[in-house]
Amino acid sequence: MVDRDKNGRATRLAGLGPDFIAWSLDRAASWQETFLPDRNWQETVDGTTYTHGVSEPALVRAKNGWLVAAYRLDMARVYSSQPSNDSVEGLGVSISKDDGKTWSSIQTVYQAGRHHANLVVMPTGEIVMTHTIRVDTEDGKLLSYRRGCGAIVSHDNGLTWDKDHSYILDEYQFRNPKQWYDGACGHCSSILLDDGSMLTVHNNYLVRGISLIRWRP
């Protein structure tokens, strides 16, 4: 993404992985790396605390100046104790209020089945997070055969996310009787168009192609 400071100077901001972000002040001719400390999350199960990693960060500058990062979370303990794959990895968010020097602990948004996040800031300040729905699951149980692409919105610069009013942008049923956790869908990306609508691109494995979804939050 292209970020601008209070003087309007353009900076290109890119996520390199769970531990680094990169800054460029010269139209991507050269880059400076910034280390992100403690990019882990923890869960406690039956009195034991487990530490997990993250991957695939998405970054955006909130309207109030904070940096908001969305991460794919490593598999929760409830899924690692049964047959599963990376489709049941989750989605979490971390915020920096000091231009990337320090970051909040990772807040779990979805424990499992949703990841590949993309972040877009609306002109009104809301942050729209589109994400893949690879498995509709909760607490180790399959809720439905829905796969596809969804979205949620933050009204407070990434602090909280309104899951009660989530969007389903693309959906289809898929069931692999041998692997209940099989995802059948992949990455997504979204951009804000000039008329205020959004265009979301979503990878649908069943048709071996992509869905182009034009919609308005």
C-alpha cells in the first residue's frame, strides 16, 4: 500500500512476513526493514498455555494514524489434536499507535477457518476486512458446509470488529466426506473504487477461477 505522513510524503508499506514490515521512500527503489517484536499469540487449554505463531500479514493505516495488521493465526490446540490441515487456521489483529515501534498483543478475531485477510480504509474511517471462509467452524465443530468469501467492519480503527453484522460476499457448499476440514477456496483482495463501492477478487477452487464481486459496505 501507499502510506503518507502528516506532510504528505509518500511511503510504500509492505508486509514481508510475520516478523517484518518494509518501508520505501523512493517509489520502491530501495527498502528499509522494521522488526515487529513478539508476533505470537497464546491460548490456555486445561490449565496449560500454548504459544503459536502467525503468518501472511495485511497492513493498513487507519484514519486516526494507527497501523493495523491482520494476521493468519497458526492452528489452535483443539484442531491440532484431530485430523486437520491449515484450512482451520485463524485470523487475528494487532495495532501500533506509534508508527510501528511497538505493537499490541494479537487479538483473535476468528479462532479458525477464516484467514487471507485484506484491509481497506473507507473515506468515513471504517476499516473493511475481507477474508476467505475456508471452513465454517467453531470450537472444533463444523457448523456448515459454507465456503467462500466474507467481510467484517471495524468502526474504531481496528480495536474491535463487528462480527454480528458480517457480510457474505461469495458462498457455495462443499463437502469432502474424507476430510471435513478441506477448504476449497483461496486468497482474496479488495480495492475501493471511485464511486465508493468495493471490488473484491476471490479464488474459487471448485471452478478453478476467480469471482469478481462489486459491493458496498
